[in-house]
Amino acid sequence: MVESLVAHFSPIAHQHAIQVSGHPCIFLYDTDTRPFLGGECVIFAFEVQNSAKDQIGIRMKHTLHQSTATEIEEEAQNLKAIKKAQISRLPVLLGYSASIEPHPFFALS
């Protein structure tokens, strides 16, 4: 099961990282072959190939259902509120998509 998740999500996560950052990205911590897995999400870590060497995480739900788009939008609003409140030590929302194609995601600092 894990191998099929990686084979499916790894190239999509890479596309999302490049799209959000506007720069080439490389996988960190071997997440291209061993992503972080949770109950609902698979997470890939990237280093942006820019002068700052920014690091971003791409979090994707591994199971989609009818309410996924609504859940993504609600969580994005919460993450935007956290960013606006400048709460330190919490991830910052860099981008997201609730679109089912190619796959919904969150990009976090």
C-alpha cells in the first residue's frame, strides 16, 4: 500500500511544490520514497532551489470523498487566520488547491 501511495503522490507533490514556489524543488529527508504518513495525509518535504533555500511541505489527503473540497477550503481559512494573526511556530500557508485534479493539497512553510 505504501509503495502505491508514493508512486501516485510523489510526482504530483513535486509538481505542486514547483507551482507554489515558482522554482525548481528537490525532495528532502528521502520523502520522495518515504513520505511522512498520517491517518489522513501524506506529507512530502522540499527544498526550493532559490537563493534562500526555502523549505516547504506538501500535504495531501490520501483518501478523497465527497466533502474533501469543503474540508480543504475550511482548513485553508483557518490557516489563513493563523497567518494573519502571526502566531509563531505554526506552519504558514503558502498555497493550496481544493481541486480534485490532479489532487488537492496544502503547501506549508
